[in-house]
Amino acid sequence: MRAHGRLGATLAALLVAGACAAPSRETRPPPPAAEAVAPADRDRVPPLGPPPALKLPEQRKFQLANGLRVRLVEYHRLPIVALHLVLLDAGAVNDRPDRGGEASFTAAMVTEGTRTRSATQISDELGGIGASLGAGASMDAAYVSGHTLSRHLPTLVALLADVTSNPAFPPSDFSRVQDQRKVALLQQRDQPGAVASKAFGPLYWGSHPYGHWPMGTEASVAATTAADLARFHADHWRPGAAELVVVGDVDLATLRPLLEKAFAGWTGNAPARALAAEREAGSARAVLVEKRKASQTFLILGMPGMARSDPDFVPAQVLFQVLGGGMASRLFRDLREEKGYTYGLTARESAQRLGGASYLGGSVRADATGQAVKDLLAEVEALRTTPVPGPELADAQNSMALALPAEFATASGIAGKIADQVVFGLPDDWWSVYAERVRTVTAEDVQRVARRYLDPSRLVTVLVGDPAVVKPQLAGLPIGPVEVREGQAARGR
């Protein structure tokens, strides 16, 4: 109210000053009637404009002499080139049972020194051309990516090829990165989201390769040696099981000889892929991980999911946008705006190459945990039994379709999206027709997918909170028997 008062006083002073000022010799005509804004129009939401056109350049494909496949997208808007190397058999699904985190540890080390360059030299060369270069690993693949000005592309290609094919795993850098990973894992003991995710993985996936934490455990990281990483690299980082995405200001005639020269020393065919274990189907289960005196409870409600290549992937994304995809979603409106249980809950699919899960999760007030779980399950049931109203469905579809062009606004963004196509075996026109596919999803599609994947009878629930406050609230809820586990932070004290 005080701010409004100051604003009113300021406007009044300006009006008085204008009334006392000398009249202008030139009288301005009043604005045309068409420019006047009726008071009622100020409360009307402006209509959505036409969706931005998303037209992706052609992907030109070729293969190097060593077997490395390449996709080139010429993008000459700016003098920038982005590189994204995808290593299809170097993800965390390949971790050995007693060496969890091996894939991500290997990826973290490849930029820490090669047989010809130290970590400092790599950093200096990148800094000298204003380029970036990094590596990592997901469950399904590892990657090395970077970008630079097009005139410095030869230098970046040489660096990327060197770290990919010749990592040295030097002892001093290995020890430093190993210590960093141990510290990160210790810190995760006090992060409720990480604690919940670590408990959820084996509970939901069982013995499936997706069931372990991609970063490993404190014990597995401590047991890992530089020789382990060198072995993992030799077994899984091979050009025959890799694909390089290049996007930016470069043409095929320039790029191909550059890549042939840089990657000539990298050899190896694709390793034989082992068939993944099937996820173990089970009845509803719930685990409550102790976090004493916590004012909030972090929860994950997991149900059956899908592989990324599943034909229902797009309808499922629309479903999760309606349920918990943003500020217009049902979870936001119900549990945050109306009931005040949370700052925000989300719903999403985790669709990977070999399967997936459907998630609802986030933090809620500890004293409202039971009611929040009950309301979440009620929202799931509503989507299973009642078609989504047309305006709500259209809002979700517009949100998804209109956000897409921004993800292709840079060379690095385009490279990352095409890398998804590589990892999950998607067709070349996937992103070009994605918005159209989103807009053709019907309310019946959403309900059908909800019935298929949002199955409460196969619910896996993980909560991180204070058992004294939370467990009594769970009595009578259809989440199965609740197992209470001591938290890692408590054990570490």
C-alpha cells in the first residue's frame, strides 16, 4: 500500500506540474479512437500468436576410415561450430557390479591428461581459443562435447580426438578426481533428492543395470583404480560404437579431411552388446529413509515407464505436462496454490534406451506428507478415469510446442538434440515433426497412456523424512507396507 501511495503522489505531482506549465504553441490531435484501450481489455489475456516455424537443416551423414560415423548440420548463422561425440556403449549400464561409477569416472578423467598433453596444457589450449570441452556419461551413453569459433575448429577437433582416443589417466590427476567424487558422494548424504533417488533405483529396477547409482558408491569409487578406467576405456570407447555430431559454420569439404586426420589413430569395432535384464515386476512397495527433525519430506512415487523409442512417448509427455509440467499443471495448482503443501512438485517420464519409469516427486511439508500422497494418487486416478478437458489439453500442447524452437537457438543446442536421436535411434525428422505430433495428441490418447503407465498397483514409493512425523500419516494409504531405513547421514554421525 505504501508503494501505491508513493506512485499516486508522484502521478498527482506530474499532473499538477503539467496543468501549471505554459501552453504549447502546437496542439497535438487526440489519438485515434482505434488506439484507445478499453478498461475491460486490460484484463484479457492476449491471444497466442502463430507458433515459430522450426525448420532444421539437412543432416549429412558419412563415415570415417576408422568406422566413426558423422552427422553434419551446416548452420551458418554465426561463425561457431559445436561438436558432440556420442559413445553408445560407454554408459553406466556397462558398470561392473563391484565398480559402480566406472563409466562416469572414466568420462571425467579423459580431459585430465593424455599421452601428449597434461590437464594444464589442455586447459591452456582451450583458453587460448576461447573454446569449451567437457565429457560425461549417462546410463545409456558417454559423450565428449565442445564448441568454438569456426576459425579455431582444427584446434578443437585435435583436442577432442586426443582426449577421446589417448587418455593417460595420470596418477596425480586420478587421485584428485577420485577425492572429488568421494566428497560429492559424502555431500549427497544430506541431499534428500539424491538420497531418495539412490533408494528408488534398486527398489524399482531390482537387478536391472539401471538399478544402480551412475556415480557409484563411496566404496566402489574408493576401490576403483586408474587401471580399471584404462580397461573400461579400451573396452567401450571405440569408433565403431560412436557417432560424432557436428553443427555450425563448416562445410563437408572442409570437415571430412580434418576429421580423418585427427581420428586416424583411434581404432576399434563395436563390442558385442549384452542383452539387458528385464525389470522385475512386483507389488506396491514403500521405503521411508530417516531424516530426523526434517521440516519437509522428499518423496518419489514411481510407476511403470517406457523406453525412449516407444510409440507412446509423445502422448506420455503431454500427459506429464498436464499433470506436473509447470505452473499451469494440476500438481502446481492443487498441491501448491490451493493447499500450500509444497513449493512445487513435478511429474515426468524417465524414458531411456532399455526402459523407463514414471515419476511424481518433490518436497512437501512434513506435517502434510500423508495428505499430499493421497492427493497425488487422486490426481493420477482422475487422469486414468476422466478425459482431460479441451482447453487444459491445448494449454499443455501449446506450452510444449512453443518452447521447442528455443532449444534449437544455438549450434550447441541443435547438436545436443541430434545427439538424443543418435542415442535412442530416433528418425532424422524426429524434431521437425515433433510439434505436429504433440498437437495431434487427443484426450483419449492421454487417458489411454495414463491407464497404461500410471498404475498404482505397481507403485514404488520412497520418502525421506522424519519417521516420527511421517509414518503415522501413511497408515491406510494404498502404498504397501512401509519399511523404515536409517539414513546415511545418521550412520555417518
